[in-house]
Amino acid sequence: MTCFWDAIMASLTHEDYLLLNFKKKPTTTSFIDRLKSKNVKSTLVKWNNQNISKQEMNEHYVAIKCYNTAKIRNGHLTSICDSFLLLLCHLLNIGIDHKFLNRYSITYRNVRNNRKILKFKNNRGHFEKN
């Protein structure tokens, strides 16, 4: 079950993939591996209009660093403040609107620039484009 990754990758354009140094749409595993290789503390992103604390940045950095791509078929436990969504906003200069558990509206915004806003929603078992 890779719905988290499928929804993200389906939302990205050729331009987005170029920003991540891909010439064409990658496999899911190579996409995750590239994000892991570009992992940084997301200092350029606000979550629900709030800055991410240094401790939270450290925790998100470690979560991505330790992410096991071999287990992506078991699903992605999407957090209310998800490490990979933060990183994508940071790397791609985008914003994300996430309807968490189809109930809570969560925003991720790059403080420098938001080239576009991606929209997602999830319930307890599925993540998709909104």
C-alpha cells in the first residue's frame, strides 16, 4: 500500500522532478531515496502558520534519515505534521493543504515562496489527492 507516495508523486510535475534532479518520473523507491539524500532541517517551512522548533526539526530530520524504503508496501503512517511533507515544501518551494483524518485542516507553507499549493486528504487507511 503506497497511497501516500502515489498521491504525492501524481501531484508533482516534470518541473518538480527536475528540481529534485530527475530527468523523468522516478520509481517510488528512487523518489524516496532522493528525498532522503536531500534531507535537511526544514527551516523554511511553517506548519499551521507556526515555526517548527529546533527540537521538532531534529526529530523530522532523524525520521527521514531512518525511513526504511524496503517497507513502503506496508503503508506510511502519516503524521499530523509529516516529516516528508515538510521536506517537500522546503525543497520544492511549495505549500501543502492537508485535510488530516478528513477532519483537521493542516497547512504547510514555504516562507520564501510557494510556487503552487498541493492538496491532500487522508483517513485512517488511505491518503490521496484532494
